[in-house]
Amino acid sequence: MAKVLMKGNEAIGEAAIRAGCKNYFAYPITPQSEVAEYLAKRMPEVDGVFLQGESEVAVGYMIFGASACGERVMTTSSSPGVSLMGEAISYISAAQCPAVFVNIMRGGPGLGGILPSQGDYFQATKGGGHGDYHLLVLAPDGVQEAVEMTMKAFGLAEKYRGPVMILGDGLIGQMMEPVEFPDDLMTEPSNKDDWATSGMDTRKSDKRNLVRSLFLDPKELNDNNLALKAKYEQMKKEEVLYEGYNTDTDYKVLIVSYGTMSRVCKTSIDMMKQDGIEVGLLRPKSLFPFPEDAVFKASTKESCQSVISIEMSMGQMVEDVERCVKGQRKVDFYGECGGDIPTPEKIIEIIKGLL
Amino acid sequence: MGKSFSTPKSLSDNYTHYCPGCTHGIAHRLVAQAIDELGIAGRTVGIAPVGCAVLAYNYFTCDFQEAAHGRAPAMATGIKRVRPDLIVFTYQGDGDLASIGMGEIIHAANRGEKFTTIFINNAIYGMTGGQMAPTTMPGQRATTAPAGRDTDQTGMPIRMANLLKELVTPGYITRQALLNPKQINKAKKAIKKAFEYQVEGKCFSFVELISTCPTNWGLTPVDALKWAEDTLLPYYELGDYKVPE
Amino acid sequence: MAYQHIIDSERCKGCGLCVNFCPKKVLEITDKVNAKGHFPVYQARPDDCIHCTICCIMCPDVAISVVETEKVTTD
């Protein structure tokens, strides 16, 4: 498997094709327009569909229409654009259609900035739209993981018949890293004949299919919500992903951090290790389902005195960390979110303040 | 002497929820007749709006999707792009299409998306109980224009067929009405032609249908037809506004 | 060819459009309410019906149909 040096945004586009997704709808927005530019060239080469919609709102519903008729489909956007797709994501969840959304986060709120950020954690994991729904959210920490998570997302979306989100940031999108596309991550599309509006002739059936989310009857609506909830419970059992870094030592402080921020933390951990200071990192790879037990276990290790959530935001994941530590340890937070990424030295300074 | 008449197969046998005399039911029948006559039910996917016709899928027997308010043209675009072999139609009211969904319909028409839109223009918001729509007439009362539409505050009613015909992209843009048998028969031909253009993969097709809303106009069904004839037709002139070569 | 005019009085909502447009004034609204609480239409003067299907065209609820019947009438 030859490695190739690729920009994150383009690698994510290529990953979709390698995963068997031939349909991409999107709207330009910095810092991820390169995905669209790349797929505008690539999709025709594989007889795929590329279309730039008139807005992220419209794109959200192009995704919904295409998915609801049984085809694999993806879109990519960035923070403000993902806000505009919030309603469609709620509809897609309620109507139970598979779809892959990629958010290459930029600074917010408002027009914010175009530099990397992690300010959409709540939007992604607590619901950016209305109603009780969840996205399955995966957070890569670099271009290779962005590729692998994107490729896996299509199978997961079909397994759970719902939207899956890859939550990257502007750094992952813009930087270049050597990357490979594992061909064992390509999954065959699932059979969708019992629900997708693929045309009765296509299904050789005279039973028509209906994709909707309106349930005026309270019992029907409650049942639909219970069906969604059962999927989210299943995700919590089967889809939790995380990484422990330096957690086999007697660390005094546990950092909880994800994505780009967690890589900086790893560097600072290595540097402190040389000074004889052991610090552990618990890195969630799945943000929903959140690695609750892993965070609790790592926080309550004998040697660990305190926990700190380090994010490129004003503090969002920290609330989940506090929830999972259950008061067993002091939980602190450090974050910056103008777009500058905290340096390892800054992290070391913060950690030393806790010792 | 005489002829037969029966319910088209593409209509389900459910009773509709529409108010007595509401011409939605006529529009549904004409669409179903077009689908039957072209023999395309097996590959047709309808898209219901948000509005009185949100439950349209209960009255058709083909595959159906239910759109968010105003977004049916985007969903139709999504289907047509990934499955160009499917016949797709959106069925939308004036609040759905001309208000919240204006962006979607203009861009779908401008891209020349090869689906068919059935646009019910009854100059009012029906489902939510009679609010003003972009197509509400000057001085026409609505629950959000209790003294009648004040065009100084809310502008003039929007004529969708006239608007869409200005797009340079080829398409079939027509305005018909459902107010008497002659108009209905003409509307039936126009709807069938719209679907034929799609079956041939020729162009985007848009059929605006001047319709009634007896309940929210506060008129009997027959008087509503008369009011529409006298008040709507002079402003919303019928005819083909754009026909592809 | 003979035809039979059929009204599905349960489906009819008594909106009166057919009554208004029937060229032969055959139809009227009955005073017997149906299950849905509507007062459906009925053929007050069935012999005047010329099976032109204008009532079917105007009906928003496909409550009226006209079917061909085998027996040849002698009119």
C-alpha cells in the first residue's frame, strides 16, 4: 500500500471514492473548499456525481433526497455551513437515512475565523438541530485517521441508518501528510429495498416505500424516537473508540483531548517525560458515543491527582469529562480558540500549574 | 353518448383530509392520471411539501419522500442526480415554494434539473390556518394581514411562472388553473406534457396551478372558484411561459 | 354503449362543485348525513344525466365515476 503525500481535504475526498461513495454534494466554504475542488475533478473520472448546491441548506436536502432513494452520499462543510445543515441532519436522523457529513471546523461563533477550532463539539455531539437525535461523531487527529474514519463512516451510516459526522478542523483539512487508503475499509452498500424510495420497478415490488419524519400520532412519534434511542444505545455499546497515551505509567495528571489538540498534548507529554514528569492522555476518537468508562477509569487511577480537558474552544468537551469523572477528581480546563493552536510549551506550563 | 371516468390507479383509495371543495384533490388526480397514462408509476418518486399537501403521500401509490418546508426541489435534485432513471415530481404550495423555498426552486430551475414541479397557488397559507403568502393579493385578508395585504409593507404578489421564465436555462414553465372543467382539462394536458418532458430527459418542468382555499378565504367552494376567477386570474395570467425548442 | 353514473356518498364531502357545473342540473345535495358528517350529493334527476363526466372532472375527491354497462339501452 503506497503512501502518498496529500492535503487533508483532498484525502477526505479520495477516501469517499475509495469507500464506494460516488455521490457528493457540497457548497464552498473555507477551510475545506478543496474537497469540492478535488471531487469536481475526480467524481467524473469514476462516473460519480458531483454537484455544487446553492447553499448548505439546499445541499443538506440534496443529501437527504439522494440517501432516501438508496444511494451512498457525502457532503463536507465547515462550522457555519454545518449550522445551516442542522435541520436536514435532524430530518435525516428522524427518517433514518444513512449519510456522511464532514465538518472541517473553523473559528466561531458567527463568521468567526477561518483558522482551526474545536468550537462545534456541542453542535456535533449534543445536536445542532431540533429533537432527540444524535450523530455518530468520529474525530480524527490527522490526515491518515481522517481517511480511515471517512472510509468507515459509510458502513457505520448504513449499519445505523443515520448520519455519521467526521469532525476535523482547519489544520487537518489544510495540512499535508503521507497517507494510504486501506482497501479493507471499503464496505459493500447494504440492501435498502425495504425502505428506500428506489422505484418499485427497481425493487421488482408493488409495495411502495415512504421516507418521512412526520408522525402526527403521538404514539407513532414516540415509537420513532424509541427506535432512534435504541440505535444510540447500541452505538454506546459497539462504537466507542479512544486511545490511551502514556497511560501505562503512574501519571499524576490526566489530559483529555481530541483531534489536532491531542497531538500537541502528546508532544508536551513526551517533553515532560524527559524531565521525569509522567502525564497521561485519554484521547476520544469517537465523540458520540463518548468513551465514558475509559475516562472514568483513567481519571480514577491511583496515581492520578487531577484531570484537565484541553480544547481549541472555550470549554465544551470538559462538561462530558466532568460528567464521566463523577466528582472523583478535580477537573480543570484549558482552551484557546482564536485560531492559534496552543504550543507544547504552553501545555507544559499549564500542567505544571496543576502539579 | 357519454364516456367513462374512473379513479386513476396511482391514486390510493384513502379519503383525503382536504377541506370540501379544495382543488388540491383535483390537482392530485391530474398528476395521478399523467403517471398512469405514461405508465411510469413503477419508477416515480413523489416529494411532498410542508403545507396542506404534506400528507399527499397518503393519496398516491408510488414511492414518496417528505421534504422539509421549501426544500423539495433540493431533494428532487438529489434523487435525479444519483438516479436519473427515476421520474421525480415535487408537489408544493405557495408558502412552501414561493416563500421559504424560493432559493431552492430558482436554482433547481436554473440548473435545469430534469424533474417536474406541481405548484399549487391558492394565495394563502392553508395548513397553518390562513396566513398571508407571497402570492396573497393586494387587499386580500389573511390572518397575518387582518386589514388586507398592504403592498407598501409586504410588496406585490409574486408570479412564479413569470419569474422562472426569466431564467435563461431552457425549461417548460406554464400556469394553468383548476377553476372550471375547461381549465382542468387544459391543466391535465399541461401536467402530462410536463411529465413527458421529464420522461424524455429534456428539461425542468414547472406547472403552476391557480387553486382555491374555501376555508381560509371564508367562501363556499363554488364562490371560491368565482373569486379566484375574478381576482386571481387577471393578475396570474394563464398560459405557457416557456417551452423548450 | 350505455353508462352508469355512480356516486360514492361516503367519499363525497358535499362541496357542491359538481352540482354547480352539471350542464343538466341532475345533481343536488342530500339531507342525509354520511359517516364523515358531510351531506353528499345525489342524482335528483338521474334520467337527465348525459354521462358527460363534467361532475367527475370537477370533483376534488374522485367521489363520482361513470362506468360502461354491457346492456344496450334502446334510447
